[in-house]
Amino acid sequence: MAVTVGAPARAPAPPSGRHRAPAVREFRRARSLGGALGITLLGAALPGAGYLWSGRRLGYAVLLPFLAGIGLTAFYVGDLRRAADLAFDPTRLEVVRVAVGALLLVWVFVVATTYLMVRPRGMQRLEKGLGVLVVSLVCVLVSIPAVQAMRIAGSQADLVRTVFDGEDTATAPDDVTEEDPWGGRQQVNVLLLGGDGGVGRTGIRTDSVILLSMNTTTGRSVMFSLPRNMMNAQFPEDSPLHEVFPDGFRNADGSDPGNWMLNAVYSQVPALYPHILGASENEGADAVKQAVAGSLGTHVDYYVLINLLGFQQLVDAMGGVTVNINEPIAINGNTDAGIPPTGYLQPGPDQHLSGFQALWYSRGRWGSDDYKRMLRQRCMVGALVDAADPLTVLRRYQALASAGKEILRTDVPRTLMPAFVDLAMKVKERPMKSMAFVSSDKFFSGDPDYDWMHDVVDRALAPKKKHAAAPDEAGTPVKTTDACGYHPVQ
């Protein structure tokens, strides 16, 4: 075998392209921990920006959907009606909840990987720990509002399904649409009822009866409070109830008068004449709506029933309410049974009440009467409106939604809620007028002058100029604006 001496050794041939090891791509890194954290925070505020800085084009795939999400959020937040439409659509709320959760996971992944890509090499152990701590803290702080938004969306969807479940009543308007939510009416009238017992029970008594009338164009609103012990409640002439009670809600056989007061209509009419008004999921509410409509000489479109026994949960969920107390108000006690109160709410201006105290402010009758209690209930409505500022509602929304599911019932259709939200904003911008029918030379609850009551309502709802020209005669219902002020009883 021949051997060539001194021949230079040949370098081995490089592997072909098929067998060449893939090159490891080096991304652009920051020069210091501070720079890395700055880029990471930029990527947190503008997801994908950190990827682009490091040289990864994948950043565009993250950045563009993020910008689209900002635009979609602005689309809803920038228009109250669109936001309300979303807030009362359970299906879309569930989609929002899932989408927020998915985006949160993607955002956390992007922030974490951005930091891993741009952090400088060769950091000391203390720097590594500090970097991880800062990035983790940023992820936690941003996750808190995102998780809260998911919880609110879920709670709102549950509330809408529970309360605004499309309850069918015989007296709700049938000529309304999303395009014309008021059916051409200038006034929309909502009956606010407060009763003891669960909202699903039929045997409750409605001890608080207030009609809220709102002008759909201007937002001008008037509240009319009726005493629970009002006798001979009238029904509209075109109502089947007018045929069986042509002289009003009464019984000529001398039975217990307590069964023929206004607060007994809710339970008595369905028991005596079931289905008289037609198919309905709440015949008691239909009957009270008809009684108030006939007694005041106007129409009643919808009702909202609040369980007074659960009312304190709602007040506690709001963090309490503030009212003026002009004289001691009894807690507990039964005048008829001779059972004394266990305590009193003491007089004073701007008294902040808990749910328990607010309940007795609204219900206490020991040493008082139905008329004073009726006025306090109207003042409580105003206190609740004042307490329901957007920040409080948002901060306590979980508790409010939970309480609302337990104590509210209504026949307001879910599809009209965006229109009601829009109307409520108009109402809130104007002072609300309130009138209460209390004992006077013109009004006696045992035998009311319903013609006079009709005239009072007509004048109160008349255009402002016409109303201002009407004489303010003796016996005009009490204006509760004065009653809710601080005027201590000497």
C-alpha cells in the first residue's frame, strides 16, 4: 500500500444543508434590568410592543387584536344605550366573561415571555429575583380588575335571567317595540310596590304603593304615594274588575275591613276572581296596577315589587343610606298588641343608617301613623337614589346583584331596559317632584274623593306652565321634598 508522506490533511467536508443543525436565533436584549423592565411594562401596556422590540414579528399578531379590542370597548363605553343593551343581554355577557378570561391568560403569557426575551444575560441572583417580583406584581395588579370584570359580567347575566326573565302579565303594554319602547306614550308609569314576604308569594300585602310617572321626552317625573289603608280603590271602566267592583274595592257583607284596603288587593283579587284579567304570571300585580290606575285616573304600564324583609340586604350592600330624622322612630313594637318598641332611631340631620335601621325607618309605626310612614318611605326612595352613585354601584356590585335577585320582581321586559336606562339618566338630571295623599280636608283614606285625586294627578302631570298656573288649594297632597328635610318636631 502506497503512503504519501507530507501530504496535507484535508478538512472534513461540511454537512449538507439537509443535515446542518438549525441556528439558534438571538433576540435583541436590554442592557440592564431597568431597561428590560421598561420594555416589559411597555409590552404590558401595549401587548406585542415588547415582541417587536426584541425582533419578533409575532408582535403584530398580538398588537393588532389588542387594538381592535380597544376599539370595540370604546364602541360600547362611548354610547350609553349600546352599553345598556350589552348589560341586559345574558348571552353576550357570558361571551364577554369568557373573552376577558382568555385575553387575560394571553396577556400574562405575553408579558412573561417578553421579560424572558429581553432581560440581559449574566444578571446577579438579586437582580433576577427583583425582575421576577416586579413582573409578577404587574401581572397580579392588572389581573385584579380583569377578574372583577369577569365576576360582574357573570353576576349581571345571572341577575338579568332571574329578575328580567320576561314575566308575562295581563296589564303590560303590548304595543311596544325596541324601536318605539313607549308605544307612542308621552308618560311611562311604573308602580313601585313594597311588600312583606318573598317576591314569589301570592299572599303578601303591599304596604308601600308609589306610582312613578316619567315624561319620555323631557325626563320630568312625579311620584304619587298612596296610603296602604285606602278604601274603595277604583278600577278603570274598561277593566273586568270594574264589572265586579263597580263601586270600588269593597265588600258589602261587613267582612273584615282589613281585607278591603289597598294593600290587600294583591292577595285578595286573585283569590276571589282567578284569571279575571287574563293569562298572567302575577295576577296580584295586575290587580294592584288596575287599582292604582283607576284610583289616580291614569294608566300604569309596569310594576316593580320589592320584598321589604330583604330590603335591609340591599341597603347594606350599598353601604347604608343617609336621611334626616325629625322625631324618634320606633324599632319593633306592635301598637295593636300593646308590645313596646325595643329601641328608637334618634332625631338628627344626615343620619347614616344601616340596612336594619333603614328598614325600621321605612316601616316603624309605633306612636306614628300610616301617613308619616308613607312619607318616610318616599324619603327612603330618594336616599337610595342618592346613594347609588356609579362608583358605589361598581364597587359593591356583587353584593347588590345578589340582593337584587332575592328581593326584586317585575314585568318590565329585558328588551326595553336600555330604553329605561336612557330615560333614567334624563330623570336624574331633573328635580323629581313627589306628592303623597295624606289625611286632609280633601282626602280621607276611609272614603277618598277620587274625582279630586284625578284632578290632582292631571295638574301634576300637566305641562309646567299650565301646572304653575293651577291654584295651590288646601288639601293638596303633601310635597315630600319638605317632608324629607330636617324639621325636628318640638
